[in-house]
Amino acid sequence: MKKNIISVIVAVATLVIGVLIGRSWVPQHTMESGETAANEILYWVAPMDPNYRRDEPGKSPMGMDLVPVYADGAEADGEVVSIDPTLLNNLGVRTALAERGTLPRRIDTVGYIGYDEDTLQHIHTRVDGWIEKLATAATGDPVVKGQLLFELYSPTLVNAQQEYLAALASNNTALRNASRDRLGALGVTDNEIRRLEKEREASQRVRVYAQTDGVIAHLGVREGIFITPATEVMSVARLDRVWVLAEVFERQSAWVEPGQTATVELDYLPGKLLRGTVDYVYPELDPKTRTLKVRLRFDNESETLRPNMFARVVINGAAIDNVVHVPREAVIRGGSSSRVVVDLGEGRFQSREVGIGIESGDRVAIRNGLDEGERVVTSAQFLIDSESNIDSALKRMERSQ
């Protein structure tokens, strides 16, 4: 019985040794033919941890496919990342197609409502004097044409009136005309001159009246203040027409020109779009904001649009034909280059450098690096791109060792 057990043990040991020798044996002709160098897989490594190695395909601790390392030291393309479908779902990865077609030069910007400066009237005096009576007390007060604005006492005007009265009494036509012209040059109205001719009495106060309907846009004086011709007493502006001043980024400044259609939306009037056209493009950029000012003009008979209201402005520029474009959120912008993450299918992704063109609304033109019909990642692309960059860096480090 004991001899039978020993015989069985010897047979099993002989079988195991034979199997091991058979697995380790490589045919001589294979080694000589040189077929092992380029395509033989040495081991499998985790994309995020090169120290995690396995002898067969599988998953890394992060749930990503292991990457093969070949005999020549070259891994699979380091820019291609494979992600488990479950992890993709957890990341919320969304994709969109790269499309070829017409891309309108749409400018989305902001602006502010301002007075129509063509209707703005600045009021100055032509002589020194004192404001004796101020009929308008505050900025924003409404005025009508012909309404008294203020009364001015000026010794210069009093003397000019007395000189004109003396010229009238002398019956000297040339002197009378010269005195009358001097009063007009000093800002005395024709009505005041006719009153002077009729009453033959100089007025100590000269009245100044509004020349147009509107509101007081600026009030720079108070009663009793001494003013000079350089003093801006007040300004009057009309509200039946207003400007919308929009700010256009420098990179889009070449897209805008007078006559283009535009829409304006205000928080004051939610859901209502005001449609107008570009009235004027200013010749220079703001040195602080690096933006170009664009003017739109709107009628405001109801006076619902108030100066300094915030406005969202869309200007429709000329379109570009036959261009590949992707959603704006798909582009990862770097310091010297831009990239997109391309969905290769079956959970594989590739970070690819692209040349971008114009940005219009929520779309960006792609000049090179991406073809029509390829699918790009529009959410979670930063995570995938970071994974690809780390993988590529690790690959370069291993090759340099």
C-alpha cells in the first residue's frame, strides 16, 4: 500500500514538472525569426499609476483600463484614454458633433442707455455774474420750451443795457445798431431787447429760458453762486429719443459696422426685445476696458427707457460660410494652445490640439485639428484631458529612464 502511494506522488510531480517546462520552452525558430521585439506585450500598467502592473489586461484601482507596455518600451498612444462605462456615467460625460456650415458673426454683449446727445443742450452764460433766482431745483426736473430756468445779475449786462438806452436817446443809428449787437453777443434775447426798447429801463436781472422740452440732465449751480462763462450752469436733454451704448470686445471689433441689425433686452422689460440698427461705431477703443463702443438709437416716445439702464445687446454681423464649428464649452483653452477631447467610441477618448477661429454666440470655429462629423466632449472634458496629460507625462518619464 505504501509503495502505491509513493508511486502516485512521483507521477504527479513528474506531470507538474513537465507542464512547467512546456510553458517556459520557446521554439528555437521563433527566437531566431525576431518576431518578439516590436509587438510583444511585456506587462499591463495603470494609466494613473505606472507602479501598478499586471501580467494580463484588467482594471486599475480607479476603474480605468490597463495600458499595455510593449517590448520596445512604447506604450499604447498616451493621448488615448479608456474609461469604464460606469465611470463615464458617473462623470456625466456629454458629447456633440463637430458640424460644418454657416457660422453667423453674432456679438453678445452688454450696454447702457444714455441720453441722445444730439438733443442735449448745455447752458452757459457769456458774462460773469450771480445766480439770483434758480427756477429748477434738482437734476431730473422736467422742463418745457420757454420755461424760466434762472435769473442772472451781471454788472456787465446792466452796463450794456444802459449803453443801449443812451444810444436810443441819441438817435445815432450806427451807435444804436452797435449797442444792440453787443447785447445780442452777450446773450440777451430779442424779447428782452424789445422790452428794453419799450420800457426804456435797464433790468437788474436777466432771465434765461429753456430752448427745448426735456429734463435737467445736470445741474451745476445753486442760488447765489458766482459763475463765469466757463461754468456749466445746467444741461437739458430730451427723452423722446435715447442711445444704447454697447461695448464690443477687441477681438470682435472688425465684425461690427453701421447698419447691422441688433436686438436689446432690458431687465425692466423682461421678455420684450427692442429691435434697432447700429447707428455709429466709435473710432477708438477704451484704453481701460479694451472694448469698442457702438451706438444704437431708439425712439422713446413713451419715455419707458431711462438713462443708465442696463441692457443685453445682440448684434448680428455677416456670416462665415463652410466652416467647422463646435460648442464653445468643448474648447479647453491653454496659454499657447487650445484643445478638444475627441470621443473615439467604446469608452476611448483623445485630447487633441486644435486651431480655433472666430467665436460666435455659443459656437467656436475650428481651423484645423478636427474634422466634420467627429464627436467632441462638452462636459467633464477637463477631467479626461488631465488624465490624458498625466498619462503622456508618465510615458515620457518612463522612456527617459
